[in-house]
Amino acid sequence: MALSMEEQRILTQIEVRLSEDDPRLAHRLSALGNGARRRRVRIIAAVAVAAIGIATIVAAAVITTVT
């Protein structure tokens, strides 16, 4: 299943931010190779970033509600 242009753009942004935030991890991920393996790593990274974002939003909502 091919990614849409928007999905590819978002994944590229995530990759750039990852490279800026943790260059060592980004280098290790890029060393894994091309093809399906690389796509899986990008998807896993995107899911991880999304989970962190959701957790941050939930935590902010809880903190706001508690105070």
C-alpha cells in the first residue's frame, strides 16, 4: 500500500525532527537499510511520535483538570 503525498510529507517531517532531536538514533535507524524494513521503521517511529503526542495532550488535560 503506497503512502499518499501528505502521509509521505508528514513522515519526512518526523524523520527530519528525529534527526535534529536524536541524531544518533536517526543514524541507527537509517543504517537498517532500504525497502520494507525502512518503511516499517518509519511507521514505528511515526506511531511512537503520535503516542507521545497523545500522552502529552492527555497529561496536559489531566493537569488542567486537577488544578
